[in-house]
Amino acid sequence: MERHILTTMEMPEVDQILKRRDKLLADTLKAGVDAGIFRPMDVRLTSLSVLGICNSLLFWYRDGGRLGYAEIASNFADIMEDGLRAR
């Protein structure tokens, strides 16, 4: 988890921020499922997957690398929206 990177904040504050983030993501996914926008899913597993994709950026992104922020964000969105399905 990314907690080891967030050393400038007090842990109770970090925990509160992360809990709010996790709830917002889970609530958004559930609302999407309920509205028929997203297919039925295990919301907890999907939340962890989305966060894992986003958090991994901290370990491999290099400024000036092959892809910029916009390209990475677009690719992440494609992966999350369509998975690995052939078109």
C-alpha cells in the first residue's frame, strides 16, 4: 500500500483520507452497477484493482519518459473501461 510513501502527514490523517477515497470509489462503482452503466462486479475487488493500477504509477513513472500523463491516463481509462477484450 502507498502509506509508506506518505511520510509528511500524520498517520490518522492519512488513514482518514484513504478511507474517504476508498469509499468514494466503491460508492461510484456501486452506483454505476445499479444504474446499468457498469456490469455486475465484485466492487471491493474492482476497487482494489483500480487503485493498484493507479498506485503502481508511483514506482515506474519517469518524467520525460516514453508516455506523458495524458497518454498514461488515457491508457489506464481504456484498460479500466474495456479490459483486455479484443475489439
